[in-house]
Amino acid sequence: MVQLYNLHPFGSQQVVPCKLEPERFCGGGPDALFVAAGCKVEAFAVAGQELCQPRCAFSTLGRVLRLVYSEAGDYLVAIEEKNQATFLRAYVNWRSKRTENSRVCIRMVGHNVEAPFRETFRDQMSIVEMPLSETPLCISCCPVKGDLLVGCTNKLVLFSLKYQIINEEFPVLDFERSLIIHIHNITPVEISFCVGYMAVMSDLEVLILKLESNPKNGESVHHHPHKPNSPVTQAEGTSNETLQLESEDFVICQKPMELLGQNSEQSGVSVTLESTGLDDEKIKYFHVQHLLYRRFAPDISSYVLSDDIKLHSLQLLPIYQTDSLTSERKNLSQEKELLSLFCFFSLPHVGYLYLVVKSVELMSVYQYPEKSQQAVLTPQFLHVITSNNLQCFTVRCSAAAAREEDPYVDSTLKACPPVSMDVCALRIQLFIGLKAICHFKNHIILLTKADPEAIPERREAPRRLLSRKDTSVKLKTPPVAEAGWNLYIVNTISPVQLYKEMVDYSNTYKTAKTQSCIHLLSEAHLLVRAALMDASQLEPGEKAELLEAFKESCGHLGDCYSRLDTQYSHLALPYYKMSGLSMAEVLARVDWAVEDGSQKYERGLIFYISHSLYENLDEELSEMKLVCGFILEPRLLIQQKKGQMVPTELAVHLKETQPGLLVASILGLQKNNKIGIEESDSFFKVLCGKDGDMIPQLLIDFWEAQLIACLPDVLLQELFFKLTSQYIWRLSKKQPPDTIPLRTSKDLINACSHYGLIYPWVNVLITSDSLADKNYTEDLSKLQSLICGPSFDIASIVPFLEPLSEDTVAGLSVQVLCRTRLKEYEQCIDTLLERCPEAVVPYANHELKEENRILWWKKLLPELCQRIKCGGEKYQLYLSSLKETLSVVAVELELRDFLNVLPEDGTAAFFLPYLLYCSQKKSLT
């Protein structure tokens, strides 16, 4: 049994003011209802919620056995019976019928209307007689092209709809018998036709075929199959054998069978085509493709063919491409592009819905709670009547059509509830004595009668359960019209109104954490999808409401899947994308159900957050939106547990996948006073599993982010101390970071004014040691950059430099940098001359300027001369540095001063070029 929800898809109802008990009725386009009784057809105007009013009436040749309306062509076609003879007639231009006695034109099919009479057709109804060699049993009109298919014993006859153009405003409709489909071994009880697809149904068999046209380039015509192949012959032999064996004491029953695609050719039903078109230029040659054959077995507990095992309600339902109407022929025939096609048929207790286009597959099986009498399929619902109930079931047509229309469905971009999702019943409405049902636009038409005797009934031989030759399809003469019957118009409520009710109903399941909430929200989503696909049925302004409801339903589904920890949790991502919600809005919608004092975040939400960053082209903007969401709801990242702040599962996930986002989010929380400084430090320590004095890299990343953000409540020098102490500790221990740092020294220099450009002479100093450990170069660069920055208090850090030995390049560079910032230039020169002579001139160029320029000749020049006298392995380095120093001093000093700073025991030839330059520089300038 399917699940039943007590919703309200049906709205107001009214009684159709018929004068006689209806025998047949059908909808007539968007605004009319046809009711046949006796030898008359009444047309009623149906417009929205207004009362149904008589529109016109016209007489028929005899009692109406079948009645079908075609929206394409706007005509009515009927099978009529008079004096045990059966007639097929089409009623065209019926809207011009003003009164019952108005003139009517009767003409034969294919009759070429002469010019003098054409204008008279504008103001009068025409009846087109279509004679057939065999009795017509059933009829169906193509909803797209208006072609008429007629079912007869062992054949189907196709009449193509034609237009004789009188002028641009008024066409004369006519038909051309273009094709005969010979079908052996099955006689149609009901047929359905749509754009070349044909469904044929007998009491226990269903056959679906597709007519295909060959190109008009002279290719050979294939009638497929030309003749029954061996399986068909064998089946016919079985049928003949069955007829011989059947007697008063034996009944032969064939087993149930379902054949899909090419396999359905093995059904034993042979199909051949006979083209009968008369217009040579417009003849289309066809071949036939078998799509489905299904046979059901009778209930062998009874010796007669009871109604419990007869099929009913065959229907092909098309869904068109959205906005696919063309404007080529305007009012004549609005061509639509077929997107998906579905076939429905039903046994009294079970209904079957198949997808037909591209592939043939069984989509849904409907188990009715009681015996059904008739059913109608719409893009949104399946309406079924029993003797006393109108039942409304959901369908999966829009789910299948969405996948045909959009290749991105079932991806990380878009999603749609699955076709395989269980169907459900939305309502079982009490109606006493239901006999028949039809549907058009937003209306359901119901015939009720208190008398339990059914009016329409097919007559069959009592014993022949499966004989295809048992083909007489007749109707009992109805009893004299009597009181107790009514014809109702039940208005279905708008899709938006029903959608809202379904969403409200789903809230009752929200706390139960069951699939029922997702199921009902999925049904609501598919309802809106179906309404948007059927744009021709929408009222003005309704499309905007539906689009808003569609986005809202995606948001609701995203919420549901974000709470899941199953294989479907990933669907949170596409549904949230389709909802149009920003990341901040999504995070603000998270359900904060507390369990045992802690929050639990399932894979759906984590999947959405992590993938949103990866897939967003503007990652910075994406991260900004996420941070805003975390600020709005800190409990996503931090939860209270036993009085302490601890990271959530989402925070743990972000640490592994998006650490930068996590750092930015905690920084945002701190900036908005959602978390304190000490709490932030403790959060990262707990998150990274570090105890005591152990500082994880992620916390250092956070401190660096604090410097960049320039938070007003953060003590700057205290933050400097935290960072430099960690840089120094790791450098002294040669301890690499436990994770990859989020920012390099270059990133920090570019982003933060507190990190200064590293002095150029430092690079010379570092590169002089080729054996430097590369694992901690980033920590060294960051420390050097901080020391070179404008905000750093050098004196406060000097006591902590002791672990950094000057024996290492790292220690040497930091020590010299600090002394330089303290303006201890002479000590620095001595250190560099001793440890790295090649860096002394770059150091002097950068540091010995203005009031310190005197140190070039007071300190550097004498020191270099003295060291050259001593010789040693660094002699050449000292000599090279001396030459560069002399070049600078020769420019800065006058000749007399220059002579005074030169060593008295120096070699004149060595200093002569510099003396000459110094003496000539005035003339050169």
C-alpha cells in the first residue's frame, strides 16, 4: 500500500446543468466541456471558478459511443450508433454554433470545398463524415498535430489533419486517410496516439508502437516487419491450437509477459503498414518500431472473464519542451516539441506507468486500496475513481522529464528527486456512486449515479479468457434516464497553494529525522516542476510565484539533506545552489538540535561548505560569505561542552580541508566579540591536539592573521612577542611547522604593514651560507621581516635572542638586525667583517647614511686596511671591499680630507686612481 497524506488537492465543485443523464463527456480545450446524451451533444462554458453555463448544443446522427476532443484543430470527433450501424464523424468549427437550430454543413472527408461555399464555413459548424470499411471501435487524437487514429478489428486507420486556407484568419479543417496499420492477433478496446506513438489495449494486453518516417530522398521504404517471423508464426500456431482445444471443459491461459524494446517484436502480434495517402507530394513512408508488449494473466479461480482482470484507462501523456511553441502557423496548429512521453494503463487493483521516449522502462506501480473503475493521468497527478472514492496519487513524470531536458540534473550543479522514489496518495475524497472521470486544464469531471449498475460495458464471450478473436466491443443500451445522477466539475487548487500545504505538512516530520519529511518535500518540489513545465496552464503572474516556490523547495530539500549522514547527503550541495541562497543564508538556516549538550553536523552540510569553495570561481568572495555565516551562527564551529569551548565536527573538517577559512572565521568571531583572545588560543590548541606550551602552526597562522587584521582589542606588542618567541624557538630547535603555513613571508609583507621589507644586505648574508637548513627559512624570513618592520620594539626581544647562536646564519642575521635597529653600527661592522666580509659593503650602503655616513672613513676604511695588512684567507674579500669603500669615500670627501684618512704606510700606486678621481670630480661636475 502507498503512503497516504491527508492533503487537499481538490477545491470547489459545481454541478453541470445537464438536461439528460450523460453517456459520454470530455473536456474541450481550456474553456469547454462536452456532454453527450441520447442523440445530442451539449457544450458548456467552463472558465476558472465561475459557474458552468450552457454554451451551445447540436444533434448527432445517433447515440454517442465514444467522444474525443482535439485541442490541435479544435474539433470534436465521435463514434455514433444508429440502427445498429456505426458512424465516425468530426465536428469542426463548433464554436460558431450559436443555437441548436443553426445551420450545419455536412461533408465527406477529403471533399474539396468549392470557392463559393468557403466563406459560408466561417459562420457555421461543419460535420465531416469519415466512412470506414470496418466498424470503428475506439478513437484517439494526437494532442500535438491533431491527427486522428481509429481502432477497428485487426487494424488502425490514421487520418491526417489538413487545413484548407481560405484566408489568413480562417482555415477549413479536413482529414486525409494516410495510413492503415494492420495489427493481427489483437483487437483494440482502447487506443492512444501522440506524435507517431501508438498504444493499443485489449482486455489483457498492451502494445506500444512508434511510426517513423523515412527521408524523402528516394531511400527504400521499409515496412517492418514485412511478414511474421518464426516467433510470430509459432505464436499464431499456438493461438490456433488454443481455439481447437477450447471446449466446454477446458480453458487455455497464456502466461503473463513483459517485452521491452526490440524484444517486443516476439510478442506474436504482427504489424504491417499500408500507405493510403492520395497527395503524392505529402506522402510519408513509415516503418514501425515495437516498444512494449505486456500481457496479463486472468484470475483462473473463476471460469468467466470478470471485471477484476480487465485493463482500463489507457493513456499516452506528453510533456513538451518548455516554451517550445512556435509561431509559424499562429492559430492554425501550434506545434510543440515533445520532451517526454508516458504511457499509463491499469488493472482494477494495480496501475502501471511507463516512460516511453528514448528508453522504455516501468517507472511506477500503483497499488489501489480498493477496486478502481477508471483513471486519468496528468503531469502532476494520477486521479483514480472507485465506486465511492476519488483518489489522488503523485507521479514521477516531471522527474523523468527534468532529466531529459537538462543534462546537468543529478550533478553537483542541479538535482531532482529520483524517478524511483515511492509514489504516495495525497487524498482519498468520498464521492458516492462514481461512474466515470475525465480531466482538462484545472478541472476534474466526475459522473456519479446512485444506481450501482454500470452504463458502459464491454460484452465478451463468458469463457474465452484470452482469445484475441473475441473482439466485439459493444455497449449495453442504457436504462431510461432516472434521478440519482450528477455530473460534477471539481476544481483542483493551484500548484502554489498545494505546495504551501505540503511544506506545512512536512514540518510535522521535521523533528523525527525520518525520510518522510524529505519524501513530502520532494513531492512538493516535483509538483512545482510539473507546473512550470506545463506553462500553457499557468495564469498570468502564476509563473513568478512558481519560480519562487521552486527556489524555496530547493532550500527546504537542501536543509534536509544537510542533516543527513547517508549516501544521499551530497544532494545538499545542488539543492542549495538551485535555491539561490547565499552561503551566509544557508548557514543561518542550520537546525541547531542539541543532543547531550553538543552539536552534531552531518556530512551533508560539510560537503556543501567544502565544495562551495572549490567550485566558486571567486574564492575570496565565497570565503567572505562563509565567514559571514559563521559569524551569524558561531555554534557551527564552537560548542560548549562541560563548561568549556570545544571545536565542532565541522571545525575539525575545516581544519583538514579549508584551514584558511577556519582561521578567517575565528578571526571574524573575535572581531565581533563572539569569542575572546584566550578562548581563541585555547580553541586552536584543542583543535590541533596540542597541550601545554606546544603551539600548533594553525595558531601561529591565526596570530599572523590578527596582525594583518589590526584588531583594536589585541595588544600589538604582546602579539609580536607570541610570534617572535615561536619563530625563535623553532629556529633554535630547527623544528619544522606541523602543518604547511597558510602565508609565506612575502604574503605577510604584502598584506601587513607590521612586516617590513627585509634589508637587502640580509639576503647577502643568508646566501653566503649554502648549508642553511631550508626547513625553517620561512620562520627566519618572517622573524627578520618583523624586526625590519616599523612597529617592532627591538629592546623587548633582545633578551630572548640567546637561544639563537651567532654561529648560525639565522642567529647572525637576527643579531646584526637587532643591533642595527639599536644603532650599534660599529659593532655590526666588526661582526660582519669577521663573519661575512662580502656583506659589509651592502650593509654600509644601506645603513651608513646621513649622520652615520662618517663611519665609512672613520670605521670601515681603517678596519679594512688593518685586516688587509694581516692577510689571511679572507684577504681577497677584504681587498675587494676596500676598493668599493675607497670609491665611496673619494666621492664623499674633499681631496685634503681624503688624504688625511688614508693610511700613512699605504702603497701610493694603489691609492693613486682614487686620489686622481677625488681631485678631478669638481671639474667633472
